[in-house]
Amino acid sequence: MPRILTLSLNPTIDVSSEADIVRPTHKTRTRNEVFEPGGGGINVARVVRELGADTEALCLAGGASGVLLDELLARINLPRRIIHIAGNTRIALMVFEHSTGLEYRFIPSGPHIAAEEVEACLAALRQSQFDCLVASGSVPAGCEPDILARVGAVAVEHGAAFVLDSSGAGLTATIGRTPIRLVKPSLNEFQALVGRPLEGVTEVAGAAMAFVAAGKSEIVAVTLGMDGAVIASDEGAIRIRAPKVETRSAVGAGDSFVAAMTMGLLEGQSIADAALLGTAAGAAAALSPGTGICARPDILRLYEALTVDPDAIETLSL
């Protein structure tokens, strides 16, 4: 079974809660607080393990909140390797407002990472064993924009696939600098990457195919939320339509997509089938309230439904 190593340069402790109403100035009384280990790479590792694959999460963590993060990871028995840093691991807050059904998410920028802490992280990657390296999440302050390109170079040294899910300068500085098996931006992230708004699925697909043709990534998967995803590769462009589900939270949907599609590709599925599995996992994540990850039975049920739906995959003509 392929081994998937995930990297979180800027993990979080995700705190989710509920309130009747959120108002400025007034105290907002919350209830049903849940603490979860989070951040892109950690979420990917949790979903990979939920699907039964071999995984380990490598992350930078520090301060009292870093100790709590390690404890939360231990509670769920997620294989992990912690690179200790001087700064405090960030704590993110999500509040679900019952009166409106809205979800409020507060995401700190995170700690400053020193140069020696970056080098310790890269050394730990070089010492690790993996068949696929997934770098997911934001790049914290202190890291040079090319840090993820350096991470990708380690994957090349291992002869492993490199999967990238980031945004901003970290994404821009990595595309075209190192071989990438799969890159998964959201629509907003992809528009920022190409430097212009993209109107409609056809424009998104055209821009994604241009990235593939330029050798910037073997596969580009642009997630569109409830509208599914556009997948571009040397086989052409397709659109995957997301199944309709009752959305309880949008947290972790993108990470779930990355985890499941990566697993599908590593296990020899076609690009289309792997994308269906990723889409099913993203939809399954929406069924979980707060910051909870998707459940394997939901993923498999939605995947099976997509595989027999003649409208789930649309071949795009450009």
C-alpha cells in the first residue's frame, strides 16, 4: 500500500462552537465547543487514514498550543512527527449561528518561522519514507515563498509524487519550479494564480489546460464548491458535478478532496475515477458539522452514486 506523507507548515487547533446569534460589541455566548487538530496537511492525513491508507503527518508546532495540538493528534492516534518551533501554534475559531444558518470563521495568520526551523523541517522530510508527499495549507511568515518548491525537490529526491494545495505566494512560487503530480486550487486561488477572472467552466478549463500544456502540473483540479470541480490533464478537461447534500459545514471539504483524489491516483484509478472519489469526499465533508472530517461510509456511498450517474462527468470541448 502506498505511503502518503503530509506536510503542514502552519497547522491549527480548530475550535468549533455554536451560538444563537452573533452581534458586535455584545458578548456572544457559545456552546458545544469541539477542539480538533487541523490545518491542510493534518486534515489530509486524517481523511487518508479514514479511507484506510498508510499515512503520517509532519507539522511544525510550538508553545502551549503546540503541546495541545500534539495531544489532540495523540487522542485520534494519527501517526505524526512534530518539528518544534519557538512560536505558538495558531488557534482558529468557527462559530455556527443558529438564527441565520451562517458560519463565521476566524483564521489567524500563525507564528513566524525561523530559518533554522525551516531547515529542520526539510531535514525531517529527507529522513522520512513515503511514496507521495502532500503539501497542504498556508505558508507561515518567515518562510521564503519558494519553501514549497524546496519541499517538492525533496519529493523528487525520493522518487515520490508531489501533490500541492496552497495559495498566494507559496503557490505562485512553486508552480513551474518542481514536478507536480496534482495541484488543487480553489476557483479564487486559481484566478489569483492566472491573474485574471475566469468566467464560466470553459474559461476555467482552458486556463487549467494551459497549465498542463506548459508542464506546470500533470493534473490541475480546480474545485468549485457546490458546483463540483474542473479537472485538466493530458487526457483533456472534464467537469465533475458535485452530489447534492445537506451542507452542515464547509470546513475541510478541499482537504478531503485532495486526500481522496490522491489516494485514487496512487491506487491506480483513472484520473476521472480519482476525481469522482475526491468529489465524493469533499461532499461528505460538508455533511460533518463544525470541523469534523468526512466519514468513510459517506464517502463510499456518495462515490458509488457518482459512478452510476451519467451526468456526473462532463467532457469539456475547448
